[in-house]
Amino acid sequence: MKRFKAMVMAGVLALSLVLTACGAGGSGSSGGSGGLIKVGVINNPPSESGYREANVKDMEAVFSEANGYELKTFYSLKNDEQLQAAQGFITEGVDYLLISAAETTGWDEVLTKAKEAGIKVFLFDRMIDVDESLYEAAVVSDMAKEGETAVQWLLDQKLDVYNVIHIQGAMGSDAQIGRTGALDAQFANGTMNLVVQQTATWDEAEAKKIVESVINSGADFNVIYAENDGMAKGAVAALDEAGITHGVNGKVIVMGFDCNRWALRELLAGNWNYDGQCSPFQAQIISDIIQGKTTISSKIIINEEKGFDATTLTQNDIDTYGLGE
């Protein structure tokens, strides 16, 4: 009799475990604890830049428990690590997978697995090279347009000669590819001269080293085109240490991207010349789509952005468009 009772208890326990596993999420269901929508976010780390810090904070604020979400995050600048994390989220059974990819390639297999598992994918900040059928929507910046806007501004300065130090972001990222393209076209047709083109992988200290190396080589340059504000800051530090003037009425034109508030203050002070806007706020748009508050007519949703000139920038622009403190 005792043996029979033990067998019954074991059977009940096994059935309980099966039922628990079946209700653990996945297949696109709202399977989070307490009925919360489970969202996995793959992103670059907040330490990457002021832009990324604002982007991460926005994601965490919107996809909060108070708003009906169970948020899981993974941060890395390495594409292979991001891919592994995405596979982990798929195995875990999130309802939605949100991705800002370190590189544009290599995502086909993992997004196919997400689709097969019934997990809906949203891209944010950056595009990746996959078929549109593998994601619900992409809320992104037009990185190529950012580059075109910046390069057109530079051409409008009508310099006698353009000798450019080009400091690139993380190679293969959508931001790097887009912000590089328009400038490469100028080098190719001879409108501008390339002094050096090197990646600092968004890092301020590495950008400083690049400019120091050029200064020490004795090469002539009059433009620094840095693909984010942090790298522009590092470049300017090298100029300052060498006693080279920059900004409005200076020897070297300084260009950055992202519109951090501190960077726009550098423009207002005349220390930099140009900053290209890149909006970090995509979370609410995605949340509204998930919750059925917004319907979309196109899978690609582009953030409207602009570029700022030091000679026309106002304090109101800083207050309105600046990121961070």
C-alpha cells in the first residue's frame, strides 16, 4: 500500500512538472511571470557612448514591469556573443526579441530559429542584412543619410582643400557603414584627400591615439570626421595637447555624431563645428506596436534626424535635442 501511494505521488509530481514546462512561455505567447510579456533585448553596452547610455535607459524605462513587461537584457560589442545570447533567449522562450546588432551580417540562422519558435523580432537603432520576413519591424536611424547630411555640410564649407582624418566606429556596424559611405565617395572621386582612415571602435582614448599619430607624422590635415561624439572628444584632446586650433575660426574642422548635450555645448562654444543627430529613442514605438496601439504601413520606421552647425546652433537646440546631462 505504501508503495502504491508513493507511485501515485510520483505520478502527480511528474504531471505537475509537465504542466509547468508547458506554461513557461515561447511560441509568441505572453508567458512571463504574472502574465507579463517577456522581452529579450540584445544591445551594445551603455559604456559604448552617451548615445548608447540613453538608448539603454530608454529601453529599460519602457519595457518595465510597471508597463507589463518582463525584461531580459544582454550587452556586447561582439557579434558572436550577441548571436549566442539571442539563441539563449530563444531557448528560454521570450515572446519578443529586440536587436541592435554589433554587425550587419550573420543573423539569418538565429532569426530563422526565432521565427520557427513563434518569437517576434524587432530591430532597433541599426539595420541588419536579413530578409524582411524575419522581423516584424525595424525602428532605426538612416545611417547613410546621416553620413550624406554630414558630408554635404562639409562640402558647403567650400574649403580650398580637404585633408581628412577619418575616425571610424566599430567596423561592420550599420552606423559605421552608413557614416563612412558618403565620405568614401568623396575620397574616391578626389573631392577630398584621405590622410588616415582608422577605427577607434567608438572609443575616446583610441581616437586620441590616432590623431596623435598623425600629428607626430607631420601630415597636414584640416578636417577630423569622427563617427561619434566620444571619438571627436578624444581627437580634440590630441589637438589641444599639440596646440592646434580647432572649431569655428580654427585650423581644424571637428565633426561628431550623436548630439550628446556636452558635445552640443562644444559646438555652442565654437570648439567643434558640426554634430549629426542620431535619436536613441525607439522603445516606445516598439512597445506601442506590441500592445496594438500603433499599426504600421511599412516594416522600416525611420527616425527623423538633422545635423547642427556651430554657427547657427542655439541653447534651445541643446535643450530640445541634446542627450544626457
